[in-house]
Amino acid sequence: MKHFRNKAARGFTLVELLVVIAIIGLMMSLAASVLQDPGKGRNVTSGVQMVHNMIQEARATAIGNDTCARVIIACDENDTSRDSIHLRYMTVQMYVRDAAENRKYDGTDVVRRGEWVSTSSGNFLPNGVYFCPTYSKELMWMDNARDTPLEQDDEARLAGHGLATVYYIEFDEKGRFVTPDTKPGEPSRARRLVVFAGHRSARANSVDGIIPTKLDKEGRPAEVSGLVLWPSGNISMMKTKEQVYDPEIFAAEKRNKGKNSKKGKKNNKKDKKAKDKDKK
């Protein structure tokens, strides 16, 4: 009888152990599926927020150090591995002037003799999220807008990655968004900055070397988000896919918001006058 109880106890312990192992296996499987699923909207939203934070950091660096600063986005089209830095690695760099350089540099037409220095080790966008140069275009409804791509630098030095080709977004010493073709005293043109969900691939139907997780009816990345960078350096977040792909919608919404705001202020003044009249 004692032997039977010991055997039963051992059997019960073994069953419990098997159940625990099964639960652990299930949890690991669920965790892996979450980590491998890059199509979650929250990852894209987090990616846009990271771009936003990088822009804020670059502007603060430029203003605080009275120099130019850049948001750098790595571009390594030859590396198709899953851990590629291509359109995922971002960092901020500050321009350190040489002592002989013109200290009245305005970010447009002076020969540079200094160097760009990274101010941090940089960050990667969330898993499965990539920066999208193809859709990061100027707002064509703005005055003097051109369908120009983001600027590139073929000899940027990235901390831990050596020399690399990069896209960059530059700010002058006052935190204003500038481009190389901007003339002194003339503002730059507003630009969209877009990220989308996908995976690294060199296939012909990729967007900037990335295969989108999903496509919309127009054949464009479906899981996408972005922001607008204005010449002043200010930022407006885009809340819908329609705003990202059709900036005119964004413009119309912005105009309507302004009209509603003015109308609201006007109504408030009327209400105040009516109340004052009633008091009298």
C-alpha cells in the first residue's frame, strides 16, 4: 500500500511537471509570434514617435550648440539580412566647425571644413518598421514645392558602423529645417516623413528595399504613418493613411480646423457680448 502511494505521488508530480512545461511552451510560442509580427499598428505608431523625438533632439542640439545638426537615417541597400541597419538605424549628428571656417555659416552656401559628429549611439526603429524615403516627399500644394528626394550623404561616419550612405534631415543653428538648395533668407519647403511596416528584401516589388506587410487597394503600404516637418522646424502628426498619401487632404483638414477655430472665437465673443448685455 505504501509502495502504491509513493508511485501515485511520483505520477502526480510528473503530470504537474508536464502541464507546467506545456504552459511554458505555449507562452513562448505566443511571445515569439508577437515579436515576429511586424504588422501591428502600435509598432508603426512607435516608429513615427521615434522620428518625432529624433527631430526634437536634433533641433535642441543645433540651437543649444549654435551649429547645424542632422537626423541621420542609415541606407545600406546591399545588406538584406534581418538585422540590417537599412532604413532602421537612426542617430543625431552635430556639425563641429574647424577653427578656420566662416563662423557666420548659414547652412546653405559656405564651404565646410569641419566634420559631423554623432551625439549618441543611435536607435533602431521597432521590429518590422522602416523609414520610407519614397513617400517622404515635399507637400506639393505648398508654394515652390518640388518633387525632390531626401538629401543623401555617401560618407557619413556612424558610431559602430563605420562609413555609410545615409539620408539626412538638417537643421540650422536656429532649429529651422534647411535643405542644400535653400537660398539664404528663403525658407525650406515642408516635407512628409513616413514609416511603414514590412520586412527586408531586394525583390522587384519592394518599396525602398522593403516588402510591405500589407498593401492597400492602390498597391501602397497599408500599415503606414507619418508626420509633416515644416520650415520652422515645427512638426504636425498625420493621423490617418489618407493624410499620408494625399497631403491635400491634410491641407484641407488644417484649413478647416483654422476656420472652425476662428468661427469658435467669433461665437465666443458674441456670447460674451450677449451676457454683458443681459447683466446690464
